[in-house]
Amino acid sequence: AMIEVLAKLGRGPVFLAGEVLECVITFTNPLSASSTSASSEMLAWASAQIHCQFHASENRVALPPSDGSKHDVQAENETVFVPNRGERGQCILSTPPKILFCDLRLDPGESKSYSYCETLPIDGPPSFRGQSVKYVYKLTIGCQRVNSPIKLLRVPFRVLVLHGLKDYQFPQDEAVAPSNPFLEEEEGLKKDSRLADLATELLMVATSRRSLHLYNISNSRGKVGTFCIFKTVYKIGEDVIGTFNFSEGDIPCLQFSVSLQTEESIQEEFQRRRGQPVSFSTHARHQEACPPCCPHPLWCWLLTPLLPTVSLKWRLHFEFVTSGELAGTCLVRGSQSEAVTWTGVEQIEVDTFSWDLPIKVLPTNPILASYVSQFSSTNSITI
């Protein structure tokens, strides 16, 4: 005897805070060779709820004690619906549970689907997986047979937060409200669609401004080259594009690397020890050897987004390897009648130095983010 439970997020696994999450949950009594008319299955009830689970590194983060006694007592009872039962960390946000049905009877081969809709809290934290803390969102569906423990089906998803979006007041006049004229929208989803359209417009305005930023790259011995970039504010998923020029430098650059990094510092009141160092995570890296007179393009792929416990900053981290000698670094062997062979010198003195360029990263359209998300929109269990 079994019932298959399948949950599918209709639009993908990434949402903006304030949007409506919609999930279709299907309950199926599979038809097998041994099925008879007496093989009907019964479920007592099913309920669904969204929650955000917070994890903190015990070695790095000191959290105030939480009053979790009520939840602990409930968690011991397997007949009580506790969405985060058995999960590590603290449940810092949850929506009210919604009952999908009571007393569902399914004949062999029969399926029934239920739609769950819930607005994601506009003031919730963004999804984040760092070295010190994690914020993980999940939709949990609880199902129970009569006189049996509750079974939980969890569907993880990501939440992006655009600051300032919750302060926006939608126009009362529908005629002037932002909308997509090419889509037929249900009345209940109009505001949700307008929210996504507004977010896309705000992000476009914030990240489309361009102005030339030109930086001279120098060390203690002189100028190495220049770096040019046209903006320092990006959406998640955008390419960071800049150009190096070493042709006018006094010091030969032999090699450079650029890393896209996040700087994660724990707020002082949550530090385990005073003066804890910040931690860095590298999300993309580009390294290249340098021909002497050639512009070098740079590209990196942006990932994720601020958080109540840690301060998160983005930066481009540059590392340069320069020659300690001003003489040429190549030898030519052969003659005019023979093939010319270029070989590098066997030994050369080098200097290394680094430079950091802060950048700002904003969220992106959640539909686009869903295409590259590692989360699946569908999950299932058998009970």
C-alpha cells in the first residue's frame, strides 16, 4: 500500500521577497497488477507551510539563546505538523500552515491535485550560503495516514531581496500600473506580476548607468599598466567586463589573475571572539600570461547577494606578477634561413602585489535565475 506525493513549483525555484509562491501538490494511488476495487488508500490530512532555516557556524558566530522549548515539545510528537522537524539550526521565519484537505480517498490509478499559494514575507532575509551563516528556504508538505506518523516532503527554493521594493506604493489606477500587455493574468496574480516587473525596472535603472573608471596599476618601482571598467554595480548573472593595457607601463607584467570574491564579516555583537578576521570566498577566477602590448579582456560570473548577522561585500581581487628586470625576456635562436625559435629565459626575478576593487551586486529577475539554479522545481515522496 502506498501513495505517491509530487510537489512542483509552477514558475521555478527562485523568487523575489514579496512575490507569491505557487506549488501544485499531486497525490496518486498508483495502479498495479495486484490492484482491486478494494485497494483504495486513505489519507487523514495534508498541510503545507513555508519556513526559513538559519544555520550558524558554532566556531565563528555567538547567537543569543532562543526560546525553543515549545517547538522542542511539539517536535517529540510525531502526530504534530512541525515543518522543520529534524533540521539543524533555528527556524527564523514561517508562514501560517494551510490545510490542503482532510480525509482523502484515492482509488487505484486515481490522482488528485491541490494548489498551494503563499506570499513570501517582504522583510525576510535573502537565501545565502556562506562560511559563517546560511539562510535556507523550504516549502514543507506534511501528510498523515490514520494512526501513522507524519511524513514530510520538502521543496527547497531561493529568495532574492531587493531593498526598497517593500516601500513602493502601487498606483490605485490600474491603467497606469506597470503591467505586461502580452500576458493574460488572473486577478490574484496581477500584483505579483507587477512586483516582478517593477523589480526588473528598478534593477535595470540601477545597473545601466555607465561611466569610465580608469585605474593606474603601479608598484613601488613604477607604473605597470592601466585597468578600465565602465561600471561597478551589477545584477546577479551579469558579466564583469574590464580591460587591461600594459603597453604604456614601465614595469613588465608577466602574469595577472582576477578573482570575484565576497568578504564576509560577522557583526560585532555576534562575534565569538573580539577582532575575528573576515573570511573570503572566491566565486570565479581568471588568470592569464601577458603578451607585452595587447589589451586583455576580463570576465567573471556573478553569483548571489544584506543579512542580519553578517556584513557581505563584493570585490574584484587582482594579483600581478611583474618582472624585476627591465631587459627583454625573450631570446631568439636560429638564422634567417632557418625557423625562428622563441624561448623564455630560464630564470628571472619577479615581484608580486595585489589590489582590490569594491563592486556592488544586486539581485536579478527571478525567472532568469531559475534557469541556472541548482535547485529542482519538483520533489516527491512515497508514503
